[in-house]
Amino acid sequence: MGARTGAQYLESLNAMTPEIYVAGEKVTSGVADHPMFANNARTYARLFDMQHDPELADILTYPSPTSGDAVGTSFLVPRSQDDLARRRRAMSTWADYSGGFLGRTGDYMNSALTALGASREFFGEAGGEFADRIAAYYEMARENDLLATHTLIPPQVNRSVSGSEQGGGQLSARVVEENSQGIVIRGARMLATIAPIADELLVFPSTVLRGTPEDAPYSFAFAIQNDAPGLKYYCRTPMYQGGSTFDEPLASRFDEMDAVVVFDDVLVPHERVFMLGHPELCNAFYTTTGAGALMAHQVVCRTLAKTEFYLGLASEIADSIGITQFQHIQEDLAELISYVEIERALLRAAEVDGELNAEGVFLPRWDTLNAARNWYPRKVSQRLPEIIRKFSASGLMALPSEADFAGDGRADLDQYLQGAAIAAEDRARLFKLALDASVSSFAGRESLYEYFFFGDPVRMAGAMLKGYDRGPAQERVRELMHREG
């Protein structure tokens, strides 16, 4: 098949029979047309269509090494710095389309599968069959252009104990049986973003396993189709309230549903099981294979696009109401410019300083990407909407709806809500965008999502410290202290 069109994606989505619970309703068919999911599904369909745009096809696709069909560039195994740059251009193209507000576009999990599929030696440590399975699954996902979601962490019940001890060991997803057909999974996991509109669910190792016999049932990696019997999704309340693209410009397009996943004795066929047991390998799943590095590469492409969007939005707001000349506004705009250029520099430095791993995959420099993924959630993501709120001020609270501009009060709105260099309707449209990017429930979900994207920032900082070689810097200090003369 190769790269799918939007129509093919929507048709496939509607052909599935999942078990989804949302806003008190059970949904088992017609997901692409369901009002809770239709807008976001069509946004994703547009991403698939972009692969067939004559002006973008060479960026977003490349010839499959097996079929020769055009397949998504996010499946390209990087063998050089040029390959990383090619992947970046493709990922940035998708990220720019959404302003970085789509956090689970296909290229995210495709990046993980690309690294995993090339890691035969790593999976071979658990058994040659696992290496064969992950390589076959990667090729199948590439050739069919599948959209995958994933789920990572156990339910948030009692964080004072490990995931395998939640609810006496009866809550977190675990292996309860292994038979001639595969393994049976029971329990729950959080948090599958875009689950209702995905083709596949990837269930990979998450929190650190201790390597004790008690952790064996929780040590696994597998993939399952989104409508597998016994697989259930419980969705959060939608952030999109049903408004137009004028009134909810971001939520109406980009509200990616999050869901808790329940496995009610789900049978996972053997060929879809990529790791079973081996907690020590599960703990090294992302680092040793390079999956973490390629995923982080995609994330920094996306967050750069998002930061650029906020720079553009803040600049538009400042110009529209004539505040650009004020020094405190200029200071904030300069701050946004600095964020953009720092992210761009980190992204390029990671590529330039990349290296081939033992499997011949050219990976971006992990320490650089790790710095970016620690810096952005805490220092940037929370600051972006804050600057928009500051620039917009009470303008965010004086916003008539699109319907008001078609009503009897249009003349008053045109006179009293105009901007310094912008008509009232366009000003309202701009500030509605600012509202959705800084104050709305959609904006609140975005802030939370970005802050905890890779996990607890405090734990991330500890992990970065543990993994970073500070020895050379310390040696310079010791050398200077004891230098003669």
C-alpha cells in the first residue's frame, strides 16, 4: 500500500469495531464520523493527504527498500547526518501544519519503531524470535502507514509503591497467562493519547523494573490492533465544546483525546510480542535501541514549531493593539526569539554531533536532546501561554462569538472592538486564537501535557544527572586548582 491518503485512513478507521467510552456513551463503530472524534480524525487525515501533495511528497515520503512504494519519511532508518536532516524536514512539515499542537502525530511512534526494528542484536538477547518479530512489525507498519498510539504508566492509585504493587498487583497491565496462541493481558495503563483514532496500540516498557520475580509479569513489549477483543478505552472529557473554527480555533482541530486503557484478558498473538520477561532489557528498551533518541528528535521538531507559533501569535497580538513599542513587550518578544533560536540550535547540534550505533543507525546526540527535553517543559512550555495572557490582558474576556458578527449588533462591534490596525472581526478571530492558546480548557490540557510529556520533570532531572558524564568538567577544575605558577 505505502503512504495512505486521508480517505483511506478514515475508511479504515470507520471499519474498526473498538470499545470506547466517552461522555457517558459507548462507541463501537463509525469512529471517524463520531462528533467527539470527527474533527481531530479529519485533521489527521489531512496529514496523510500531505504525503501525496506534489510539493511535499519528496519531503514526507521516500521509496520503500522492500516494495519501492512511497512510504512515510518517519520510517526512514537514518544512516547519516543527512538522513537525520531529511527526517527533521518531514517532521517539521507536519509540526508546522498544526503549530506544534498535535503531540501524537504518526511520526512520533514511527520514530520509535524505526529504531526498534533496526535493533536486532538488542532483541536477540531475549531470543532470535523477538528480533524477527519487531523487524517484521516495523516493516508491516511502514508498508501500511499505520497510525499508532502507545501507553506507558500504571494507573495513578498509590504512588508510594511501585507499579507492580498497585492495588496488590491487580491494577497495572500484566501477563496472566501464556498459551499456544500468545499471552493474555489483564489490568490497565495510562495514558493513550489519540487512542480512539489510531490503528494500533503499542504497549512498551515504562517505569523502571526492579528485576525481581514479582516484576516478571510486568516485563513485556507488544502491539495490538485497536479493536482487539477485550481492549477498552475510557476517554477524558473532551476539551472541544462544539464551537466553530472561529470560536475554538485550536480545540476544534487539535483536541487529541486521551484515554485510560483497560485490558480485559486481551490475547496478544505471539508474533506481536516483542519482549517477554527480561526486566533488565525492558529497562534498557529506549536507551540501548536508540528509540528514545529518535523520539526526542521528533519532539524537539514539534516543540520548535510550537514555540515559533507562539512567537508569531504574540507578535500579531502586539501589532494588532499597538503595544510593540513598549519595552516590557519588546523584552518578552526577545525572550520568545531566544527560545526559538535555542531550540533550533539544540536540534541541529544533536544532528551534527550524532553517531552511528552498533546496529549502524545514525542517532542524534542524546545528551543534547536530553537537555532540550528537560529544558522545554519547565522553562518554556509554561511561559508561552503566560506571555500571551500578558499581551492580551482583558482582551481575552471581551470576545463576542462568530454568531454575534452576523447579528444586529455588528455595527457596534465593528466600531468598539477594532484594533490599531485590524478590523473588529479579525481582531476577535485573533484573540479567540489567543484564548485557545492560553486560557481555555484546551490550553490548560496543553500546559499539563507539555509539562509531564516525558514524565515528572524532577525525576527527569535526576535521570539526566545520573546519565551525564561530568568528569571532564570536574577534571578541569581540579587541574586549575593544582596548576603550578
